[in-house]
Amino acid sequence: MSLSLISGSILICPELHQSPSYLRISSSPPLSLSSPSKSSSPHQFSQISRPIKVTARSAMETISGGVPNNTMKLLFVEMGVGYDQHGQDVTSAAMKACKNAISSNSIPAFRRGSIPGVSFGEMKLQIKLGVPHSLHQQLDLEKVKSIFPYGKIVNVEVVDGGLICSSGVLVEEMGDKNEDCYIVNAAVYVGY
């Protein structure tokens, strides 16, 4: 078995009693790791094809570049997915993705003053949407932003992602022009 990694994040807990550390691994071209050899310990790999750059950051460190960016201290990330099965409306799919991301969370810390020196009015949001490339121009970001009940939206980033697939049926009564179903992914970064 081998693992190929282009880039990503890994959660590492060296000891169960320690707080986890987050690492960002960057590798270009892709990194290949081989599974442990039978003679090695489970913590050793028999082969690493080349060196990689690994940088660690604390959970409260400000992140820079893209979304999230350095305009806020990141507290947590909410993720969701939204579909528009009939009508071919990518904005509807994006709104559903954002609603899905925020609908199972409560954020009492901002209202209750749980973060010293930070008031409810200082809550910031950054939104990253994975949208099929051919649909970027059809996306109405003002409508998408309107679903957030509070928090200052400091940035919205639209990247290639999501999916266009067949819903399996064209239903003219529901506004279908074809059988396409649009799927959008959302990451909502919350901080102050």
C-alpha cells in the first residue's frame, strides 16, 4: 500500500495527553510514502521518496493567504454541501451549502463574552465555496452572503470544485433546462 499526497493538513497527537498539533504539508511534485516494511516498527516507513517541507502552527495563530486570511484569528471551521437537483441554479446550491455548514452549530462564546476582550460585534466570517468552474459567473454572492444571520463577512473565495452530475430526470415543471444537478461545497471560517 502507498499514499500519495499533493498537499493537505494532518492532525498529529504524539501523546494522548497532549493537545493536537496541526501541520501543513506542501509537496510539489506529489509525495509518495510507502507502507511500513514487515521488519520495521509500525512508526517507520520503508521508503520516503524525497524530503518534504513541514510547518506547524498553533491553533490560535493567524493564517495568511486566501481564505482564511490574516484579517482574523480563526476559532473554527464549519463545512457543508448543497445541491440544486432541479432548475440548474448554482446560487441555490451555494446557499444550501452555507446553510448546511452553519445549521448544526451554536456560537454562544461571542454573545456571552467567553473570549476576553472580544464582543459579539467582532465576530468575523470568511467563506470558501467549491463551485464547478463553468458556473462561477452565474453565482450571486450577495444572495449567498444573505443567509448568514450575524458576523461580518470579510472575504468570500470561489474556487474550482463541486460537481455537475445528472439528476437522472428532466422535470420541466421544476424549471429544468436539462438533467444537470449542481453540487457546491462550502467552508465557513469563524473568528474575530
